[in-house]
Amino acid sequence: MRLIPYVIAGIVFGFTLMKSEAASWYRIQEMFHFQAFHMYGIMISAVLTGFIGAQAFRLLVGRPSLEGAPIAIPRKTPGRFRYPLGGLVFGLGWGAIGLCPGPIFALVGSGSLGAAVVLGGALHGTWLYGAVERYLPS
Amino acid sequence: MLDAFVSPWPWYLAGPLIGSMVPLMLWIGSRSFGISQNLEHMVAITQPSMIGVHFFKYDWRASRWSLGFAGGTVLGGFLAGVVVPNPESVALTESARTMIEGWGFTQGIGLVPPEMFDLSLRNLLLLFAGGVLVGFGTRYASGCTSGHAITGLSTLQPQSLFAVLGIFGGGMLASHLLTPFLA
């Protein structure tokens, strides 16, 4: 029962990724070649909305969330190399096959076998990272 | 009314909906909006407990909320792509259409090109390899477009800015130097 709010949020997220075509390989190529404002409009308005929403929630820090735990804004763990280098590796994949993780899940739901293969690759890539992470600069 | 669910959505509807996930997740359970950590949980679930990589030996049950969110994303993809699919192809700008046709890709209905996503041996290898980069990279950077570009930037976390620069740089390299030869 406690999962229901998250599942509903996920449905809205997945539906939006599909209907906005952020889950489209075509839109991603168009974005990386600066041929349309569409994807940039999505990113900019999403960050602005998230910023306003998170600022509003700073007033509520310490109050109970729906689940009861006090509201806090989670912070990213420190690190110098992992963020740009990991981002670079991910970006190389994203620019080629045009799917980032949200769209992978959404397209799998839409029945795309190709996206299921990408998901299989992503799980293996995740395992590979787990196997070598202690040798990588953090 | 139904038409609004069938046709593609403009950026000014989609962006605020996606961005609202940040305060929504804070409100539900003080969570950080993101999806790629589920890749880690899925490996942790399937890895046999006695053997395997230490990195995945943690209690994934504490992250059931995140798996629930990913399950919802799959369901949302089903609703949008199967129940109310857009019957038309993605309305690219003329310059983008000319570009991808020049690369040898075509556009049918659907969000991905058949030249890359129809299952052939070559495409299986290509899609799997691309997925490996996405999985490895998002775990190394501990986040993807959702967790870094949206949650991280909107909560002003400097690490996320570096991640986004890496992501965009990698995407530019691949899209300009690699993808044109993948049809």
C-alpha cells in the first residue's frame, strides 16, 4: 500500500516521457544537433519547476512527509571524478542509442523489444561497474 | 478530451510535469527523484546471495519505493504507447529530418528508428553495447538525466552540474561522430 503514491508518480512520469517524445531517439539527435528547442524547453521548464518546488519544501523541512519521515532535501555524495567521467560514459551511450534510463523503462512498457535489449545491456553495465568500482577514481 | 492523451505534448506541459516529480517525491517520503538507481537494485535482487559482487550486497528492500516508481514508469509507457499511442511519426524539424535521412535512418510511427531497433544480430549487439554504457555510466555518476539534470540542478548541487556537463559532452561526441554511421 505504501508503494501506491510512488507507482502513481511513476505512471505520470512514464506517460509524460512518451507523450513529450523525450523517449524518442529522433528527438535526442535533434537536441544534440541544436535543431529544435523542444528538448531544451522540457529540461529548462523541468528544472525551474523542480527548483521552485524544492524551495517551497525548504520551508517544510522537518515536518512529516506523507510516509511520516521528516522532510529533508537529500544531498549527493561528494566526489570529484565520478560525476563528469560517469556522465561522459553515460552520455556516449545516450547519444548513440538515444535512450536514457527513464525512457528505457517507459519504452519497455510500450512493448519495444529493442528497449528491452538496451535494459539488458544496462543491467550488465551496472554489474560491470559494481565489479570494478573500487579501482575507479572517485 | 481523449485527443489530448493521443497527441504529442508540448514542452511547456511535459517539462513542468517532469519537474514536479522533485517536490512530489519530497512530499511523499522525503525521497530524491531519480530512476537509474533501480538498475542497481535489479542487479542486487538477481545476484545470488552467496556469491557475487560485494557492491550489490545490500538490502534492496529498503528501496522498494524506487522499484515501485520504476514499475509505474513501465506502466505509464504501456498506457502512452499501447493504449493511446500517437498514430503519427515524431514531428521533427525539417533540418533534423534531412539530417537523419542523410545518415540512412527512416521515420515510421514510433519513437525509435527501425534501422537501429528492429532486432537483427547487429542491432542486438549495438543496443546491448549502448545499454552497457548507459548502465555503467549512470552508476559511476550515481545518477542520470532525472537524478542529476533535474533533481540535482533544481536543488543546486554542484556535483550534478559536473555530471550534466559530462553527460552532454558524451552525448555530443556520440551524436556527432558515431551515430551518423550506425544506420
